[in-house]
Amino acid sequence: MIIFLLLVIIGLLIYLICEYKKESKPDRTQISWRKLLPGYIGKNCEIVVKDPLVNIDVIYSVKGILTDVDDEWLEMECIVKKKKVLKIFRIDNVSGVKEIV
């Protein structure tokens, strides 16, 4: 019984150490997008997302004018069926940006 408890405690310690190491490493792509996206404000661009955002009708990418960027969020003005629609989503979901000329 004591050996089992020691194994459980050692397993928990290893798990906690691994989780601490994951949290301490910042994701380089998120940091770079937060720095690069303010340069696209007011420009017509296409943003590719990592995961589909079905609730705002973004499956792979969205085209429009980038109107605002925050530390965590970005806002795009898109034209859908001749109407202007504002789409707001997290910068963490961005995997690529292209400026449309």
C-alpha cells in the first residue's frame, strides 16, 4: 500500500513539473501576430484562421478591412450580400495574414 502511494505521488509530481514547463514557454506565433497586426489596420486583407469559427461564419479565411486590433481581439469589417458585417475574433485563432491589393 505504501509503495502504491509513493508511485502516485511521484506521478503527480512529474505531471506538475511538465505542466509548469508548458506554461513557462510563450508561443512565438502569438507574440508575433500581436506585433504585426496593427500594421494592417485600415487595409484590405485576408486572415486565415487555425480552427473553423462556425458561429461567425469563418471556415478557413475571412476577407475584409481590418478596423481594430487589441491585445487579445481583432475586428474586421466584411461585406456579405451587399451588407457590412463586423466580425470579431481572438488573435490566438490567426494563422496567417495577406494584404489584398
